[in-house]
Amino acid sequence: MSLFASGNQTVGPYLHIGLEWLTTRDIAGKGVKGERVAIAGRLIDGDGMGVSDGLIEIWQANAEGKYAHPEDTQKKPIEKGWRGFGRIPTDGKGGFRFTTIKPGRVPGPGGVLQAPHLVVTVFMRGMLRHLMTRIYFPDEAAANAEDPILKLVPAARRATLMPKKKGKTLEWNVALQGKNETVFFDY
Amino acid sequence: MKKIVGYRRPHPGTQPAYNYPPYRSTQKRCPTQPLVLPPQTISEITGPIFGHGDVKPSDSDLTRQHKGEPIGERIVVTGRVLDENGRAVPDTLIEVWQANSSGRYPHRTDQHNAPLDPNFSGAGRTVTDAEGRYRFVTIRPGEYPWRNHHNAWRPAHIHFSLFGQAFLQRMVTQMYFPGDPLLPYDPMFTCIENEAARNRLVSVFDWESTVPEQALGYRFDIVLRGREETPLEKMP
């Protein structure tokens, strides 16, 4: 049997009505091991304006580099109750902020370990199907240098996947267009 | 780890483009640089798992979330969630949201001068059963105007959000109603080039799920991305 997938459609301007109940700004609860990080930034449109009717979702491994999913068969420990999912609607100025733990390294193509990263989906009015991107970590220079996915990104654009340290927060923006347009992935 | 068996690429014409000029807001919100196409990894073929413990049975009846009953025509929306290989997607979270029967959302940015309904919030969720089936009870949403172009009206629709079993199966879509005269004028609907794919977003009247003397039934099946076939082992 062979079907084609249903078409994606925009979340529209009233996405909060259906999606806000699952808002998760603290991805790693108490008792979860790992280095705590706070990540904040803005969703920015082609006019440089904040996207107030947007939402990002995060999917990540725990500090050991294991996903809470039956297809991750690595023999690594996982905390009870660990899900690794975040959902953060933007505020009136397009801003978002969440806290989590830095994930461990997970296997990548060709047996090369991937650098620690968060998988990010981006939804908003004016976007007919969501976009996917990644957040890497600036203090992981050695791992980033050998990451098989980062290697596919033109060197000049890699910085868009790398938050900047600002005090205790990692600052990371999603720019849909413009000079610093974020790298998006299509799998 | 076992070898990664990836998810199929979309069939041409079945998914909307990021830049679709008839939907004006896409112009400042679409990427202008080419997307990067990496191999699928364990990070994408996994995804959050939500189960029956994450929803209450009452979450799937949008007509029973307040003291009184909402105004409007009660409907039952049922269907199956499948993948492109025709396999059921069991135990997966579905979230829905919609306007009330007069075409108004209870949202601070909805300025349409149609009445709000104190007995209707317009949000629901459920988890599919072992065969991928789901069922919502709600009221038929109203059409409403928007400012995309002169005299623009959205056809009646219900927003659906699904997770599937992998982040690559994540999908947000909209369900429409059969025979809606607004469909050919709606850029959300026309953004899908392939006619058969476009019509997959239109529910069908379903006599069998219609509840006598209570509510009309509409069937809406949803297909998520499916796996590539497992590569054959080396031939002898």
C-alpha cells in the first residue's frame, strides 16, 4: 500500500487556543542530571519584526545522549519521567525563553558521534508547513568541528545554529530572512 | 544501534511551498536561502511520546467543557491516523482547535465582530487507539473573514496537530467540510498543488458515525510520513 502524506497547513494566528496547554519552558525537571542551560531569543520575520504568533518545539536527548524513545536502543541510563520535549510560544515581541540540560552526544551517520544539539521545530502564522533547525553549543568546539550535520552547512552560515553566551543565558535567534537567516533543514 | 531506516521524502505537489504569494504573510516569513538536506539521524527518527495518560476523556468532547451547551450544530469527527505505508499510527496525540459556530475564536487578537460563545473554548485533544482511530465531538465551526485580500473568507475548518512516532512525522494541518463553496478561493487550501492531496484535507460526510437525533458524522483520515522500505540484505 502506498499513500502520500496529508498536506501541512499553517497553525494560523490562534494557535495558542489548541497548543498552549502543553507549554513546557522547563524541559528538565528536578533530579535530571546534566549541565543546566537557559536559552532565550526571538523569532524574527523578514522586516526584522518579532513574530508574536509563533511557537517553537524542542526535542532532545538526556545528558547521557539517550532519547526517551523505543527506537533509541543504546544501553545508556535514562531518568524516570524524562521526556525531552519543550514547547514555547513566543511573547508579544517574538521572544522566547526556556531552560533545560545540555544533551549528551548521540550517534550520527557513518558511526561518527554528533555534537550535543537540540532539534527545533518552528511554527507560525504565515508559514504553511513548519521548519526544522538545530541548536548547538558554543563551548563544544571540538565536538562541533567533527559534527557530520554541521559539516553540511556552508561555513559562513554555521553561526546561525550556535547561540552566543550572554551572562548566564545562551542567546539564539531564529531569523526567517535577512543577513543572518537561520539555517533550516529539510529531511 | 541498528541502521537508520528513514522516512520518505514528500511526493511532489502534495506539500505547500514556504513561499506562496497568494497567502501574503508567507512573503516575510519564508526562508530565502536553500534548505540544507542532511541524512536522517536518531535525533529525527525519534520524537516525544504522549500517551493516554496525557489526556482526559472529556478533552475530546468540545461540547461538554462548560456549564451550558455551545450554540451551533453538533458534529462528530472521526477518522484514522495512518502512515504512507497504510499502517495505523496507534497511541499518538492529536490536538485540535477551531472557531465557534459564528466564526469567532476566543483569542485576544481575534477582532471579528461575531459573538463569542461562553460555552465554547474550541480546543480539544485525544490519543489514537490501537488501530489509529480517534473521535471528537464538537460543533461545526463558522466561516470568518480575514485580511489577506479583498473580501477574503476562510472556509469552515478545524486545525489538527499530530506528533506521530518520530519528530519527522510531526504535522499540523486543517480539516475542511465537503461542498464548502469558499474552498477554491482560499489560499490555504489552494497552496497544495496536487488535486488529490488537496482533497484529502476535505472531510467526508459519514452516515455510520452520525448519531441518530444528535449529531452528523464527518470522517477525516490523516496520513503521516511513512518509512522507506527496509533495504534488502545483500543478494547471494
